Amino acid sequence: MASWWTISVPDEGRAIDLNADVGEATDAAGVAVERALLGLVTSAHIACGAHAGYEASMRDTVLAAQENGVRVGAHPSYPDRDGFGRRPMKMTPRDLSSALAEQIGALVEVATSVQATVQSIKPHGALYGAVARGTSSCDALLGVVLELCGPETWLVVPAGAPAVARVHAVGLNVLQEGFADRAYLPNGELVARQVAGSVYSDPAQAAIQALGLAVEGEVITKEGMTLSLAVDTLCIHGDSPHAVAMADAVLRALAEAGVAVRAPSARRP
């Protein structure tokens, strides 16, 4: 199986971003988890209406992020509410660009209305994997970001993925992402959610993985193989009922290791 990661070693004494995917909750319990997460993370990627979310939820989530000093980002996906954006879709580049522009534009409009700025873009679900491979889906997203967002906007992609070079090539910033709460395959991709053990529920397990990625630049795959992945941001999924406990455990582990947790500063690549 081909690998997409690039081997590199993180700098000593580094800082790292902690992000969560939010604005996806459909009930009070889920919203409560998301709001609690916004008191812990440094960046939030907000569903823009395709796989989840709507104008009111976007506005409420942006305001909650502002109240907690959390950097706001967009979380666009394939237009697939029934499948929560986790099913691959065949779309022409033009149709995908239109769908992405509608979603990102909607969040930009909402954010602007409350004096917030969309500072990063992180594709969701199946689109995340398609963009990561640096194919036409990646080019479609990059085109929309360049059109609708500022040049300091960050694009969030999997650490070491081919998309990293594509993002740099068009002059945008890139955040290479690792996951504290998901199992990895030997090729650097995530284990499919349908596979047992692919999604963590144990805060200690999430903390160990986060620490390995942030300090050692390594992650142990489901098969026990060690991968080298230098990451800029760690993700905790907001749709997990264990998300708050995992984020808290990750923060404690990073603090004990002397790793600062903060959002990235705007810069040119």
C-alpha cells in the first residue's frame, strides 16, 4: 500500500494548535458538548450547511467561538446531509466549486456580520480525503478559498499529504493535521469509521496519541507500526460524546510535556 506521509521531526519547544469540528450538533446534548469544547480548543471548524449546520447554528457557533477567544474556520463538505458528508461523491470540478463557494461564502457572511473572520478552511469527511490526495477536488477548494478568503487563510489537510505541496504552490498557508481520537493505517490515512477501534473513546488513549504526535512527531498505527508525522494542529471531533474529556486529557498531557497550545499566527507561507 502506497504511503503519502513525509518524514520530518518537529522542533523542540514547539507550540501546537488544538482544533475541533463543531456546528454539527442536532440536539441539546450535542450542542452542550460543542460549547464545552469551545472552552478548551484554540481553533474551531464550523459546519457550513452541506453535511450539517444552517445559518442560525453557524451564527451561534461563531459567537460562542468569539466568546472563548477561539479562531474561526469553515468546515465544508460534499452536499450530502443524509450521509453526513462521509460518502464519496462524483462531482464535476465546476459543481464542486459551486457547492464549496456556497458553503464557505455563507460562513464568511455570517462571520462578517458579527465582526469575526474565517481564518482557516478544513474539508469534512469524504471531501477531506479527496482534497488530501491533491487531485481536482483539492484544486477546486483552493480556487474557492483564493476567491473568497484572504491570502493569510490556512488550509487544513492531513500531515504529509500530497495536498500540502499544492497549497504551498498557490501561496496559501497550510496546517498539517493529526488526530488525537482516530486510529491510523500504515499508509498514513485514518482507519475507516466502520472498523472496530477506529474511533477512540478513552481520554487516556487520545492523550497518549496527541503527545506522540506533538512531541515525538510519531503515531502508532492500528497494526503497531510507527509512522513519522510532523503536525501543526491536533483534532478532537466534536461529535463524540467523549470529546470534552479527551480534549481535557490532551491539554493536561501537553502542558505536562511543556508544549504550548495556541492558534497559529497569520503569516505568509
